[in-house]
Amino acid sequence: MLQLPAVVIGGSLTAIDTTTEAFAYCPIQVEKFLDRYEGSVAEYGEEKVMSMYDEEEKGIAKTFLEHGAAIRAERKRAAEAGEEPNFVPLVRSWGGVTLCYRKTVNDSPAYRLNHEEVIKSLEEGIYYWEKMSPVEAIPNEYGAVKEMIFRKQGKTNEGKYIELDETITLPAKTVIVAAGTSPNVIYEREHPGTFVLDEWKQFFQTYKLGPKGELIKTEKGETGFFTSYTKDRKYVTVYGDNHPTYAGNVVKAMASAKDGYKELLKVFPGVIKEEQPKEKEAIFTELVKKLDSEFIAVVQEINVLTPTIIEVVLKAPLQAKKFHPGQFYRLQNYETTAPEIDGSRMMMEGLALTGAWVDKEKGLLSLIILEMWGSSRLCRHLKKGERVVVMGPTGEPTEIPTGETVLLAGGGLGNAVLFSVAKALKDAGNKVIYFAGYRNTSDVFKRDEVEEGTDMVVWSNDFGDTIQPRRPQDRAITANIVQAMIAYAEGKLEPNPGDKPLYDLKQINRIIAIGSDRMMKAVQEARYGLLKPYINPVHTAIASINSPMQCMMKEVCAQCLQRHVDPETGKESFVFTCFNQDQHMDKVDFNNLNTRLKNNSVLEKLTKFWMDHLFEKAGSDFTV
């Protein structure tokens, strides 16, 4: 969700692309919001639609409606005048989009690499503010950014930029940092010893190919396109931002491909020709078939588990084969096969979904989805045999100790994540005590899987009849999950007064909590409050963090950044949740997580009504 005024920090071509795309997207966003709002109000009434918003969201929605009406009016004016609409004055009047750079534009990478993009961005209405170094983001009463403080930069006679005493405050409801890229060497960090890195441990060390196929380390001033990998006479090459010579922008990246393919051909001397013999074509055809059978994901089943939770079972051989408990996937449908309702293409955004279970022999993968907003509600409408995009597994496998007593706390959909984790823990010789929390009795799903990986389960639900245990060692209570833990520890769930709990929580070595941010925060706080007398004072506490996600490619887009605060030193740090979703509970800033999860709530809540409207209009069938 984009709000104006918007500030983009950086001086690269990417920064300019960001400003122009933000500027162009704003009219589209508010006009679509107005259209969907009017359609939803016509169907359900304004009072019902607006009742879903809190005060902060109502203010944003009102602004979007006003801006959408202005865009619509400009379209009408332009049509009557027989000219193209001009949205630049409108977007600028709402605060516009400003690019702030710590140096002058003439010194920026964007200007040096492609000055025409700078010129075009000015023509499109972008503001530039030079010699501005960001200092602080100022929040409003809701915790969202409202202003950015910059420190002005000066320039010495020698041409060096220095900080001045003067600061400038710019209004900013959206701040986008588009400054710098880092080579992605994640694989070496995950699998140490696979690749050799350069002396600064920043890039892959590059090599040239010798006359006998051996790798020769490049010296200063030389360019190579091979990494150190040579297992079984197979090579891995490196291009673009991962290459020390070509990193920095897309122009260089394209140049790396142009220069690098010539070196790659040396691997196949006398083999690659203009016309390949028939047997070579057959080998290639078989390779394509094998890759298709391994990589292409196809929907096998759609299982409705509860009124709001569904399971999608996919035939995805390679994705299933690589899975370890705790990891997750990115699910999305294809635009070409997505159904269309009343002119709206039912495209999913990428959904981060944890693997519930896999059958590696059959190549099956289970993903469980809680239907909330737009994309998650489309999953039940996937068709058997439909191809989908499944990227992964990504994230870090959950650490599985041996010989410990582990308390698992699952809230709602988080219980799906714990199926495979609980089983892996039990298989590794751990005692597994599982607190399974739900909002309603009707939300319980896959009890067999929960029981299979546990020594004991304490079932809890906030509302409805108490869940009835099926095993003699299990317990149940109508309460939230923290209340369930306390009641269990105090012996209040035992069948006979005075009986002690089957497992003493003081023997717990490890707690793993997976659920909503509010649920995990409650567990975090209870460990130092209401639960403190009943648990082992020395234990490891892990929270599986459900940050907003976009690319899920590990430390690339930063949409999943999670703020940490060291409880002992107060030092602030940030981690990429898509790299490691299991984080030390005491370091996680859950208030920050809650705020970030609300970032798109204004659009998501309206999309829910809009989809209700479309589904009712379409009936049981979609038109494709």
C-alpha cells in the first residue's frame, strides 16, 4: 500500500525506477480502491463496509476515496477535452514522490550510468532533493512513519562530502530505501565449504577455465565467470550482481551475460555446433521432460478442513524431496489459468505457506491455508490438475534436538506448521508436550496428525464447547493457550483432585511457539509473569515469525525484515525472516511485527468485500 507523500532514498537507477513506478502506481491504486469501495457499498452498505476499519484505517480509506474521485474527475475532463489525462499536478498536490540522495544528482550512479533516466523522471513529475543523508523516521500516533529527518551534506574544496549541522524534515507517509545491493552468497552460508569466497568474504571468488578444464584463480584485473565448484566435472558460473566486476545495475548484468557466454562455450569445445545431430536433440528432449516432471507443480487435491481452513495437496516432486520440518513455500497461480469474474482476473499474490507434510516417494506436498483476505481465499478455487507456481522450500529447518523435553505451543493455523516439527522431535527421542490452541471448537483440524507426533496434547479453545480429548493422557480446557498452560501446571486439568500433571513443566528444555503475533507475544510475556513459577528458568524459547513476505528468496527484497532488541543490552538489530523464521523469542519486537502486518490492511479488508461481491455474482462457476 502506497501513501503520499513518498520518499525514496538512494541515487541508483533502481532508486529512479522506484520513484517513477511509485508515482505512476498512485493514481491506479486510489482509482481501483474507489471502484471497489463503491461496488462493495452498493452490495453491503456503507456502514458495514466501513465497520471493518479502525480509526487509522478509516483516515487512510477516506484519503484514498478523495484521491480516487479526483483521478476520475481528471479522466472525465480529459475525455471531454479530447486529450490525455494529466495526473502529475494531482499527485504532486498530494505530496508527490521525492528522491533524496546524499550527494548531488551529477555524482549519482544513475546520472553517470544513464542520465536520460534522470531527465525522464523529472518530466514525469519526480522531485529531487540533493545532499540529504537520512537520520531518523518520525512515527505518528499509530506508529506509522509521518516524517523523515535528513542531515544536509556539504562538499569540501577537495570534493569530499561531509555532514553539516543543519537538518531538514520532510513529510513522508511512505519511505522506500533503494540504496545498494549485496551479492547473494546465501548458499555458501547455508552449506559452508561449497564455494570459495573472495578475500573480503563478499563475492564468490572467480576463476578462469584452463586448457584441460581446470580452474585457474583470477588475479587482480582479470575477469572470470566460474566459481570454485568443480564436483564431477560440473561447473557453476556467476553473473550480474553476484559478479564483482558486473555488480551494481541491470546494464552491467546484461553485459556479464554477453561477455560470459563466450567463456562458457569453452567447457564444450567442438560439441556445440550450429546444427546438432538428432541424438543430441533427443537427449535435450529427455532432459526437458525430466525437469518438467521434477519442477512443475500440479494440484492434486483441495480438502476443506474447517469453514475457513483448507488443504492444498500438490504433486511437486523436487519441492517435496527437499523439505525439512519448519520450512515453507511460496504458492501462486498462473495468470493464464486464473479464472476471471466480471473483468477481474483472480490472480494470487505470492503466499508464504509452511509445509504441513510431504510424501517424498510420491512427490506430494501439503500446504494448509487460513482463508482471510484476497489471495488466501482463492486457494479453494484451484482445480485438480491445474499447474501452479511453488517455490521452495525456503527458510531454515527447525532445529531438532535430541533427548529433550519440548513444549510446542500452536495457535490456529500455526498448528499445521507443527505437524512435521512434532513428529521430527519425537522421532529424535524427545518428549513432546503440545498445547494446541484454537479460537473455536470448529477450528480443530487433523487431530490424527497432532496426536501422532506428541506424548501429550492439551487442547484449548477460546469459544464454544470444550474439545474432547481422545487419548487418556491428553487434557482440554476452554481458555486461551496461556491460561491452558497455567491450568495444566496447577493440576486443574487432571481428572482427580490433587493429581499431579503427567509431565512437569519445570522439566521443559525448549519452547517453540507458532501462531499469531499476539499469541506468541502472550507466551513471551507469560514466561516472565504468570508462567514463571511453573517452568524451567533455563530453557530455549523460539518463536516462528510470520512476517510480511514478498520474494522469499533469502535476504533479497527485505519485505520480511524483523526488528530484534537484545533483552540484556537493548541493542537493536534486524533479521530476514525468510532466511530464518525461527527466532529467539525474547529478542523479537512483537509490536513491530504487529504494525508491519497491518501495512496493507486497508486494501486487504476492502478486497474481502470485493471478492464476496464477485463470488456472489459468479455463483458456483467462474468464467475463464
